[in-house]
Amino acid sequence: MLWWISGGIVLVAIIVLIAVVMSMAGRLRQFGNTAQSLQRRLLDGEKRLQPHLAQLQQTAEAMQPRLAAMQEQALII
């Protein structure tokens, strides 16, 4: 009789464990989908920002000679 009770408790524990694992698997799947969505948005933002960064870099490089000349003039004064 004691074996039946012990077996029943173990069986119920296994069923609860399986239910919890299935629940966590669903949440983990949802987390994965959200992570993929955020990754796609990040890459899209990076693609949109890249031309602006290149233009900003070119502007900064074009300003370097003028800034150097202004610095020399300031040193002379």
C-alpha cells in the first residue's frame, strides 16, 4: 500500500514538472521571438544610420584643414 502512495506522489510530481517545463518552453520561445525582433530593428536602424555617419565623417575630414589654419592664426595672434 505504501508503494502505491509513493508511486502516486512521484507520478504527480513528474506531471507537475512536465507542466512547468512546457510553460517555461513557451515563455522561452516568446523571449526568442522578441530577441529576434529587436535584433532586426537594431540592424535596420544601423543600416539607416550608416549613410549619415559617413556624411558626418566626410564633413569632419573636410573641416580639418580649415581648423588647422584657424589654429595657426590664433597662435600667431
